[in-house]
Amino acid sequence: MLFKKKKKDSNKKSIIIYFSRADENYAVGWINKGNTEIIAEYVQEFTNADMFKVEPKVPYPEDYNKCLYEAKQRQELQKAPIVQKVPDISDYEIIYIGTPIYWDIMPEEMATALYDIDFSGKIIRPFVTHEGSGLGSVPIQIKALCKKASIKEGLAIRGSNVANSKDLVKEWTEKNNNINKIMI
């Protein structure tokens, strides 16, 4: 199931839209669950947000280097079909966008998923997993794709540190619930 609804305790309705990939990973070897998915689950635990996982119609290769090559191809072609469109976000106020970074930007599937959605008046809280690029160019992409949204401070976590990042994610979600700092 790509879309999971969770009962809300908060008066601000939120959703986590994320892309994640398991299999061979740069710094941690073979993983059964993608690093970004683990962070998305932490965010959900601390926010009670609904979740939507963006999945490619054509899965990436299990081998890390082949995955990177294919990711570059998809970015250059700006073509990456997804299994299912993002559900209607009109009832959501806060949108958490989670993505790994491939070649300094989000996978093309995330761009496909976010393209042509009305983000007017929404609050965007981005988070990324990486192995040295920090947020990369993801904030620029989000600003271009999520027009008329308020983009808040992002969170960047090294994939190799995901297992030890739960407290950091908790601090970030709590901080973001109380600040109005715009990232860009």
C-alpha cells in the first residue's frame, strides 16, 4: 500500500510524501528498507502525519553503481513514470517531502510526483538522506516545483547515520512546529 492514513492528534493536517530505495547502498551496504523511508517513519511517529511513498514504475537496479547510472539517465531525460499519483493534498496544511539525493538533486520520480500539484498556502518541510551533499540542490527544486508554498528549514541526514538519527528527527520536527524560518 502506497498511502497510509494515520489518526491525527494535531489540529494541523500533514502528509509525508517521500521516495526511498532499499538494496545496495553507498555507505551501509545492502539494506532491506531505504534510509529515507526510515526517516519518514520517524517523522510520522513524531507528527502523526499520513504517508505516501512515491514508487517508480521501473524499479532501479539493486546494484548501487547501476542505480546511480540509471538515476542520471532519468534526470537527463526528465522522464520517470511513477506507479501512482500523489493523493489530493487540498486538506493538508503541512507537507513533509523526503528524498535521497542522486547527483545533487532528488530522483526524477519525486519531481514527477510533485509536478503540477497546487501547493498554494502549504507549508513544506523537506528532509533528505545523503552521503556528503547535505541538502544539495533539493531546496531549489522544491521551490521551483512547489510554487506558492512556504518552504521551511530542511533536514539533511547522512545515510550512514540514519540508524542513530531518531533524536535529531524528533528535535527537527519539534523545532519546525514552532518556527517560521524560510529556507530559501
